[in-house]
Amino acid sequence: MKTRAAILTEPRTKLVVDEVDIPETGEDQVLVKLLSSGICHSQLHQMENENARCPLLLGHEGTGIVTKVGRRVSHLKEGDHAIVTWVPRIPYDGPQFQRPTGVSYLGNPINGNQYTWAEDVLVDSTFVVGIPAEYATAASCIVGCAVLTGAGAVLHTAKVRPGESVAVLGVGGVGLCSIRMAAILEAYPIIAVDLKEDKLELARQFGATHLVNASDTDPIEAIHEITKVGADYAFDTIGVPATNEQILPSTRAGGSGADNHGGMAVLVGLP
């Protein structure tokens, strides 16, 4: 079958919206008719990567309806509503496997093992998770990346506890999810850092207790002033060099002794 998709035909060029060819659904694959897709900042890294293997389909967070399932797929059936994500359902050790989807463009195989910038997606079933129909909304697609990434960094990577201080540098989709999870876990203070006032005000609605505009304030100094000693946890949810370098000095210092640890800097954004 054919479907329309946004295709990167050459690195550092504009996307082409055209038809791609989808083969028969493999035994471990799922075909999903998408209702919505998120747009992750990491796609900009892919598009600007001069070594990107093209043609390339982009996107890794979407919501849709399952239209076909492979014979070995047991957790989904046709008609189910589902989220397509980059996080495998079953955890494993080592690098993520890159099994080609079989999708092609003008006779050339598409690179990558998943995509969501298309009307129909063919993907390994491990990256598709069923959801109740009432949650199949335009907004739920970001659960496939922004929520898992931002909230997961706070809940699972840092393991933030009540009363611990959190600073989040960058309050886009991932940063907002980090702030919301910190609020759910009753962290305090929760410091949102960004360059734009409207984004900072939105962060307040998500649970930030303090706002720092880094366009006119040194964020490291501001975080230390608010926390007195530096943050217990500082998260970079952007991935640019400036924030890469700011999260570690934003945390509190440790000291001598085996258990006298300082704060934790968590690089969430793809550098």
C-alpha cells in the first residue's frame, strides 16, 4: 500500500511530502493509522546531521488506530487505539536494535526502525502500546516521548524525593513534563529556567515554584541564590552546549567521605 509521509531525502534539506510504499505487515509488526504525531527537538538533530542515512522518515511519538497486526503479535488487535513510541515495551540491555521497517521511497529502502510523520506507520510491535479509546486524542501522542522522557528522568533516573530541590533548564515539552513530575513528587523548590517569559509562566502552571529568565539573569547564580547551596538535581532538557555546561555547577557540592555526595546533573536533551 501507499501512504503520505514527510521524507528527508538529503541531509540538511527541506522535507519532501510524498507517497512511500508500505509492504505487507511482518509477523512481528503492526500497521497503525495515525491520528496525531508529536514533533521532538531531536528530529532537528537528525535533519541537520550531515551523516544522516537517507531517505529517512522521522518522528517517534504518535497516536492512532491499529489496522493490521502480524501473526506473532498478541498484545494488540485490529481496531485498538495505540501509542507509537521509541521506548520498547520489554526492557533489554545494550543498544536499541535497528530492524528496517521495509518501507521504501522511489524504490529505495527507508532508513530507521520507526517513524510517525506519516498517515500510516509500519513498526515493530515492541514500540506500540495499546491505550483506551478515550485517550486517543491529539495531545496523547506526546506520551510516546515528551512525557516518558521528561517525567521518566525525574522519577526513574534521578529518583527525586519530597522536599528535594529541582532545577529544569529549558521548559519545552520535555521540560514541562519534568516539572510536572517534580511537582507530583512534592519536590521543593522547583526552578524553571528559560529565555522566554510566556514559557516560564506556562511552567508555573505545571508546578514550577520559581522562575528564572536566563536572558537577563545568570541561571547558575540564580539557582544557588534560591536554594542557598545549589540544586539537589538539575536537568538539561534542551541539549545545547550552554545548558550542557550549566547543569553541573547548578547543583550543590559534595565533600570528603565516601557518602558525602553532591547534587546530580541529568542530561536529558540529546547533545
